[in-house]
Amino acid sequence: MASTPAFAAADLAGIIPPIATPFNAKGTIDERAFRAQVKFMLDAGVHGVAVGGSTGEGHALDGDEATRLVKIAVETVDGRIPVVAGIIVNSTREAILRGQAAEKAGAAALQITPVHYVFRPDDAHMEAHFQTVAEACKAPIVIYNVVPWSYLSPELLIRIMRRVPGVVGVKQSAGDLKLFADLMQAAPRGSRIFSAVDALMYSSFQLGAHGAIAAILTAAPHASVALWDAVKAGDHKTALALHGRLLKLWNAMHADMEPGSNNLPAATKHALTLQGLKGGLPRAPMPPASPRQCRKIEAALKPLV
């Protein structure tokens, strides 16, 4: 059993790429390829890694798989950076079971989505959900605000952070940068607000984001670390240039998709493959990156690696 790393909530900061989960043709996890990806991120200078999030197809992992990936990531980083465990489930009971298993595997924090199946609870019960999970789990919790039909308003997020000590922050995933700005303005002191607004990392960092957990970081970790460093150093000319190149990559990763569809994890895996890793396949029924996506990703990635 792995011991819990000595990371505090304040250590969650900077570039934290969500690791993609490489599946083989049989639909099982390629653990060697997963471990190599974690090492690649370490070599890029990232400040943490997230496992089993949406980019990692956490929705398609069973509990044993999710816990196993946390264990591998913790072993691979060997205490150098924190590992954040993604939890994408639809009940308080399951969130607790997954969270406790991730803690035992060595996760430094839990990234938990709101429950999101057809039946969305009201705000009071959503708050109670996070309260109950926080009481049952010791690791700090970051709310992953990503589900469109179960989206939590800045007001509710702030209320939960103020009332539930175990909830230390939010990963805000929305194209509307105003929602991110509102959250940054009103968040309690000491909380951690992470950007998942992939197309606007530069703007998010300028607004004071404590870091980012987003697919674009996985697709281009070296450039993402350079962008973070440039903003921190006040080098906005370099940061703006990096933003432009990263935006082209992000647009390429969304090319050739039908309205309402999304194979972002598969596109991210193709970007990793182009950098010498074994990105693997997505888990069915998600389609792999299309030929048009592959061509556009390759062209957009060249100026970033």
C-alpha cells in the first residue's frame, strides 16, 4: 500500500496535465505506455499530474482500473509532484469508495465531478454530496465543474468551498471566461482555482488562476509549462506567441467532428503518439482521431515541440 504523499492543498499549482489512458485493441489498459506518459510529463517539467479525469476517460474506467492507474502514477512520480485522482461517478456512495481507494493508492487530492446523470440534485443536496464525501475522505477535494447539464454556478461553488473545509478548490471548465473571472474574484482566500478553459490558458493565467488541469496541457506539455513560466515572469510577448500556437493545436484537436460529438481524448492521444509515445486507442464507443484531425494536429503540433 502506498503512503499518502506529503503534499498540502497549497502544493496544487501550475501545470497539471490530465494523463490519457492508453487502451490496446482488446480494450485493456497498456500500463507500460501509461507509465511512459507520466515520465514524459515529468521530463517536461509539469507541476503535477491528474489521473482518471475526462481526458483519461475516467467515465469509462471501473474502480479497480482507476485505482491501479493512481498507484502507477504515484510510483512513477516518486514523490516529486502530486497526483490528483479523477472521480467521475453518479452517487455519493461510489464517490466515497473511489476516493478512499485513491487515497490508499497515494493520491494527493481528489478531482470530483458533480453527479450528472439525468436526475440532477438541487443545490442543497449537491452541497450535501460534497460535504459527505469530504467527511469520509481525508484528501483535499477539487470540484470538477464540467458537466453542462449539471453545471454549478460560481455562487454555489463559493458556498460549498466556504462551508465544506475539505473542498479546497474548483477546476473550472467553460468556454465563457467571465464565469472563470467571477469565480476568481469571489473565491475564498486559500482556495485553488484551476483553469480547464483550454483555448484561453493565457487569459486564465493572467486572471490569477492557480494552475490548469486541461487536455491541451497533455497534448503539449512543454509549451504549456513555457506559457506558465512566461506569464509568471511577466514576459507577455512570449506568452502571447505561445497562446497563438496552442490555440491552433486546440482548434485542430476539434476538427472534423459532427455537431454535438467529441473525441478529445482520442485527439490528445494522437498528439502524444506524434511525440514518440504510445498514445493507444480510446475505449469504445469513442472513435479514434479522424484522418483530417490527425493531419491538422500534426501540422499544429510542429511549432510546439
